[in-house]
Amino acid sequence: MTTTAILITGTSSGIGRATALRLAARPDLTVYATARRPETLAPLAGAGARTLALDVTDEESMAAAVKTVEAEHGSVGVLVNNAGYGAYGTVEETDLAEVRRQFETNVFGLARLTQLALPGMRAAGHGRIVNVGSMGGRLVFPVAGYYHASKYAVEALTDALRFEAAPFGIKVSLVEPGLIRTAFGGTAARTLAGSAAAAGPYTRLNDVMDQQMARSFESRTLSAPPEAVAEVIERAATGARPRTRYVITPAARLLVQIRRLFGAGVFDAYLRRQFRAAV
């Protein structure tokens, strides 16, 4: 039986792992689960996925992964650009070296892997690209400006690519999760703690943000498990008529609509209320 090859980045945990597990259960798909450290992928191999080393900040590993898939299937049938993380800190205090590292993973790695997969997709006359963005590409919270900037960039690249790739039979979708119960919150909290001086000008704001993140990620009302995102990625990757955007979690959809319909003034008022202990 001919199967569609799906290449997924960042599958060692969280959304990527949940997606690989879900798609590996389908007999019509061959899932290539990837991570910087392939030894972390043993559970996915046991579930039927093929595992590859792939670091989206390393040109050689990206090219090798795409060549492996193309050698076995002719082209990458579906590329799921999932790898990414959130480094938090204020605009003034965050080390720009950390900002560059974040953009290398969240933006440039996504862009380069897409460039590598597209020629094979064009030659085949079909393909799917699913970019995992964030509600953070549609609105901004304080102390996360650089992370949001990376996700705004993913929004722009995805919108451009959707039009550019369409004549070649390639469909492009953007998945925009809200708060998902993964290691993301812990990474954000660690980078926030290390981004500022202990008694700097933004200490109170950083403390309030840390508290807000902890409460929000623990809330079953505001957040969702990674399996909720995996289900949507499956629809984008395999559905007959994939949507251009999928916003995930009711709270995320509400916030995106508030920002879109009522503008910056109302959203800033909402933020002042949320962070009133710091302003």
C-alpha cells in the first residue's frame, strides 16, 4: 500500500510527540518523527514511527532528513513545522543572543526546512505544509515581545507561502494554539527568570508574569492538552479541504477575536487589568 510521508519536527515531547503518536496509528501514513536527540524518540519508534535526527538550526541535518524521506517516497507529502520554544523577557533586558537563538529555531529553521522540502513537492504536483504558530502571532502579552515577534513572522511567512505554493498543488495551513499543557510554560518561566537582574526596573512585572503563567497553564479552563493540537494538525494534514488557520482552545479564540474586533485600546485595557499588580 502506498502511504503519504509526513515529516514532523520537534517530536521529543509536547505537541510534536502527541502528533507523531496520533498519525503513526494511521495505516495510510508513514510518519518521520524527528528531534535533535534521536534517542528521545524511542517511544515513537515503538508506536510505528520512523525516527530521524533533525536539528532545525543545522543545515546538514535538515538536508539529510529531507533526502531520506525523498529517497523512500519521492517527496515529503506533508511537512509539519512544529519545532519551537518561548524565551521570555522584557524588550530592554533580554540578551539579543537569546533572541537570535529563538529566531533561528522558530523562524529561520522553519523557513529553511520548507525551502528544502518544496522542490520535491513541486515536482510531485502536491503536498501539504502545516506550520505550528501560536495565538501569540495574533496578539501580544508583555514580557514576551521577542517570542511574539517570532510567531508574527511565522504568520507572515505562512500567508505568503500559501499563495506562492498553491499553483503547484501545495496546500499550506497555520495552526495557532493557545495555552497548551506542555513543557513550554516551564521553558518560558526559566528564560524569564534568567533574563533580568534580581532587582531591576521590571522585577515586579516579571514576577507578576511568572505567577500569571503558572496559573494559566495549570487552568483546565484556559489551557488544553497537546492531544487537542494533534487532532487539529491531523485535520490540516489529511483533510480534503484544509483551512488556512486553526485557532485552538476556546480561550485563545476569544482573545484573538477581542484583539481583532476591538483594537489595541481595549486589549491594552484588558492587559492593564490582568497585570494591575505590576502597573
